[in-house]
Amino acid sequence: MKNDILLKAAAGAKVDRPAVWLMRQAGRVLPGYRKLRESVKDFTQLVKTPELACEATLEPVHTLGVDAAIIFSDILVVPEAMGLPYRMIENKGPWFENTIDSAKDIDNLKDGTGADWDYVLKAIRLVKKELNDQVPLIGFAGSPFTIFAYITEGTGSKTFSVAKRMLFSEPAMAHRLLQKITRTTIEYLKNQVREGADIIQIFDSWGGVLGYDTYNEFSLQYIAAICDELNKLVPVIVFPKGAFFAGAELNKLNCRAVSLDWTVNPEEARRVLKGKTLQGNLDPCMLYAGKKAITDAVNRMCDRFGKQSYIANLGHGLYPDTPADNVKYFVDAVKEYSR
Ligand code: CP3
């Protein structure tokens, strides 16, 4: 690997500067992606056409100079593989025609297999060939609870009260569904690693809507099961958005790195997550500010985390209206950080 600083940082090996990439760097703000997106009927066509997914994956490596590529895809590949197709509605987000609300619905879900996500595996093969070991490739999946939330609600939600209703009123049923999602997710991630993903990130985007005990029971337990299977193959990064309240339990996960949202205090995170590499955690809205403000914020963030065992990133994905130049300032500021 020509640039393996991300893998070194994940392993806790000594580096000269922090590693850097951005959640949602593929797609969203770059001009090449915008053009690709206009050339197809919808988002899923991009995801399901390996040549186009490959192009979207590589663009940020070439134009931003980040230390890793992340495969252009979506966390919703998993529920689709289990028999629940989705549509991505313009300016609104995901939408499932069929949702899960009974034991029978759960029985009807199948275990996803390689054939169901063949288009992702093909895209990974193309990307690995094109990357030619310039930088590592990040594979990913949603956490079981985050997928559970989408397929019970059928779409995004402010409260996730439909999803939480099942947790509280039918806990055994909820666990059965979470187990089924976990099984397919492990198979999916193992397939990504087999095709060349060098490191894996698990996005727990919605676990933070749960309380402390509920989080441990319905989200963390299943993330732990994935980590136990995957972290022996490649390093695993867990992104528990809004759930740093479970810090002591997160520290026990069999993962190499924890990605933090912007609400987390770096010094506190270092105290609680001993031995983990930390990733994050600039507020994505900071990228609306000017060049000097971004550079100052990056320097302060790197000072506080320290450059060892650290991967500079945002505290959540890039917002679509972020100026592309500012994204580049962010990456450059990290690469120039030398304290
Ligand atoms: O990080 C990357 O650049 C890789 C690609 C990637 C996408 N989605 C592409 C995408 C990744 C890692 C994801 C993960 C994802 N998808 C998450 C977890 C991360 C997070 O943001 O919390 C979630 C919750 C989803 C589900 C999803 N996909 C939503 C809610 C939406 C609509 C709103 C939005 O975020 O844009 C999507 C669509 C989506 N996924 C787009 C992209 C580039 C935008 C679609 C478009 O271009 O029309």
C-alpha cells in the first residue's frame, strides 16, 4: 500500500500526521458526482452500476487527496437483500414500500447472500483494480438497529417511535428481527472483505435515539456480534452517533476504532476509550465557514485528540450544500498539521 497512514492510525502504529477522510466524501458535494447523478434516472441506478459506483468512489481520492476511499453504496443494500426494496426520494430520503410490523413479516424476510449484492462486490473489484494500492478501501454497513429503524418505520423519522414501539411492546420479536439483520450484515461485510475492503465502518446513525439500557440491549449487543466476526479479518471502526453516553461499553467492543460525533469532548473520549483509535469529530457545519476558521478548527481538533491513534474526520457525513473548496481546505489542513 503506497499510502497506508489510515491503516497505521487504526492499528495505533506511529504516524507523522493524522490520517484523514470524510464520511459521505463519495457523492454529495463533488462536481464529478453531480454530473454522474444527472446522467442516471435515480440514486439506486448509480449504486447498482459498478462502473459508475467505481467512478464515484475514486473521485474524492483524486480531487481531495484523502487517505482512503469508501465504496460508493448505501446501508440500505442489506434490507433490500433481505427482500425489502427501497426507493430514494429526491430531497426526502429512503422510502420502503413494505415495512416490518409482525412476526409473519419477519418470517418472510430471507437471509441475504452474495448474489443479492453482487453489484457491490463487482464495484469493489473495479475500485481495487483502479486504486492499485494507492490508498486503502473502506467497506461499510449500517448497524442492525439502524437498519431495523428504517424497515419498521419505512422511512426516516424524528422520533423513531414506530421502531421503539416494537422494542418496548414486542421485545422478543424485535430481537428476532435484529438477529436476522445481524446475520445478513456479517455475511455482507465478510463478502466485502473477501473482495478487498481493507477496513470496515459500521454506521450506527440512529442508536442515539435510545436510552442507556435500551441501547446496550438493542443496538450495542448486535454491533458487538459483528465486531467479533469482522475485527479478526480487518480493522473495524464503529460510528455510534449520539451514543457516547455508552462510552464504557463501547470501549469493550472488539473493534479498533470509534468514530465520534461533534458533541463529544476529545479529552473525555481519550479517557473513556482507552486503547482505541479515535475518529472524528468536526461539526460538518464548520465547513460553511471560511478557510482560516476551518484551518484553526482542524488544528485545535488535532491538538486535542493528538496525532497518534487518530483519524481526522467529521462528526457526521458531509452536508450536500458544503462548498467543495472548503472540503479541500479541511483535508489540506489535516495533512499540513505538524504539531
Ligand atoms: O461515505 C460515502 O461517501 C459512501 C457512500 C454512502 C452513502 N450512504 C451514499 C449516499 C454511505 C457510507 C452511506 C451511508 C448511509 N446511508 C447512512 C449512514 C451514514 C449517515 O449519514 O448517518 C444512512 C443513514 C443512509 C441512508 C440514506 N441514504 C439516507 C437517509 C439518504 C438520503 C439523505 C441523504 O443523506 O442524502 C441516503 C441517500 C444517499 N446515500 C446519497 C448518497 C450519496 C444521496 C443521494 C443522491 O445523490 O441523490
